[in-house]
Amino acid sequence: MAYGMSGGFAWDPSRSRLFWLGSPALLVPAKAFLNTVKSLDGYDLLYTVAKSHGYKIASKAIRSGALGIIPADQTALYSKLIEVTSGLGVGWVEVAEQSKEKMIVNLADSLFAHLAGGTGKPECHLFSGLIAGFSEAVYKNPYRSREIGCVSNRNTLCVFSILKDTESPPPEPITSPVLQIRASPIKLSEVDRSILTSEEGWYFWYDVPCFLINARIFVSIFNILEKRHGHETVLETLQKKFFEEVLPDIQKTVKSPRIALGYKPHPRDVLDKIISNTRFLGFGTPKLSRYKEVSQEGTIIQDHSIIPEISPQKSKVPLCDFPKFLYAIIATACHKTKYKAIETMCMARNESSCEFQIIRENTS
Ligand SMILES: [Zn+2]
Ligand SMILES: [Zn+2]
């Protein structure tokens, strides 16, 4: 499959902005994101946030006419909306059964189940919540989705049963504005294909498995985690997951032929290249602006930062923690010694760009 071509996906290279069904989206390193949420809060959060935002995303896409189907044709609309979720890079999706009372949706090659391993229980909560919200947007009834079979529980497919939820109130009508896509469907050059690939319905940024998530779902999940567990705990967990679970993938990338082209490149050049190519993840447009040869420390300037842009209010503290830890592990992999990153300027504080210092951790 071409990268997201058929999956409701668009890319605006001028701002390094990703869109899915017309709303800003992010390609997130799956292990860092999912395992942070799961270890702090379990699964319910992924389901409930994805469900409420799924309703809004789908309602907006339906009203905009972007799906090319009239809202009255609920059957066709539902199939199209559900099948377009294959573009999220979490596996291949199909509607197996559909009526106003009950829907069955299948997910093959679930990334969530693959990353979780054989845990003996359902693992695809984010996807389950999203399709519950989509069901409400199409049929205007409250629904509850349950994963009745999961690859993590020895099923060959992940299977979701979506039933009318008689206890919940009906969903609120949506009055948000119309779709504003200023981006074209993604067309990657040969060079880009060495950075972003799609395999088995999943996406890889270099060697890092990623999936596409609506940017507001992403921000909401972190806001809730911070309210429940405190800012410091969330940061510690996120940092731990990045270093334990994503760093090995980046170390593999640094050693791979697509980076080390038969000679030993300068760590600065490798760092510069990998940092600037994080723009394909949709967090912003970063570049290595200063690099000190002696200390091997540097400064990254990131423009068009998405997290400050969509966060509900201005903040006194920098907000771009997810890219910050990503830059720290990239610097660590490039220099083969532990680095940290500090966000010294952030657009969330009305500063012109986000700025990160990458600093060698004191190993003495
Ligand atoms: Zn599953
Ligand atoms: Zn920032």
C-alpha cells in the first residue's frame, strides 16, 4: 500500500502538518505512546477519549461531504468511514456486519495486539473507542463497542461488537465548523520512502513503528494523564518508555545502510538528518541550528509546533514533551552516550518557536 494514499490522509509540507479526515494528526511512535498510557492509567482512558473525539471527527467529515457520500445513505457512509481507518496504520479494517442495532468490525494485523503480545486479553482499546464514536456519528444513537476477540487473546483477527448502549444518553449534536483542508494527498519521493514506509498495514518512521492519531486525541490523553497523575510522573514515565522501548529502534536506524552509507558519517550529520526528518511525524518543523563540535551538544529550533497550537489554553510551561524525549533519544543514539533535551522556548508561551537544548547527561 502506498503511504496512507487511500486512508483519508493528507500532508502539508509547508508546515509539516499531517491531516486525517481533515483534522490535524500525528504519527506517534507507538511503543512510547501506548505503553506510557497503559502503565499509568490502564485502558479505559484510550477508549473514552477516542470515542468522544471519534464522534466529532466523523461528524465533521460527514458534514463536509469529503467522504463523497450523502449523509442519508447510512450504510454506505458507515462502511466508508470504518474502512478509511485502515489509513491509521493500525491494521486492515472491514465491516463484517451492519444494522442500526448491531455492527461487527474486523481488524486484521492489529498493531496494538502485536505490540502488546499474547497478554490473554483485548488490547485494541483506542481503536474500539474510535469506531464506537464513528458509529454514533452515523446512526445518531449511543453505542458501546466491545472487543470480543483479540489477536492478543489467541484470536486470528480482532473483532469488535458495537451495540446500542441503552444506559448512555444520546450523543450531543456537533456544531463545529466545516473541514478546511489545505493539503494535498501525500506523494512521497524515492528519498522519502527511505524515511517513511508502510508494511502490513502499519507505518514505520525509519525503524520505529508508528500509527496515525488525531492530534486532539493525543493532547487530550496527555492532559488527562497529567491531571490524574501529575506532570512529573507523566514525564518520568514517558522518558522511561522512550529510552527503553524506542531508543533500540533508533540505534538500529543509525547503524543502518540508509544512514551510514558505507563510511562513518560525522555524528552531527546523522543527528541533523534524523532530527529534520522527524518533520514527517507532524509535530512541527525542526532543525539543528547550533552544534558544538567539542562538547557535541546543540540546539534544535522547531517551527509550526502543533501541540501548543491545539492545546486548550496558553501555558506557563513548555508543552512539547513528546518531541523533546524523541530528540533526546536521537542524540543518544547518534553519539552512543546518554543525552537529555530541555525545551527552553515554547510557542505555548507565545515565543516565536520552540527551542530545545540537547545536552550530554553527566556520566561521572
Ligand atoms: Zn485486538
Ligand atoms: Zn513547544
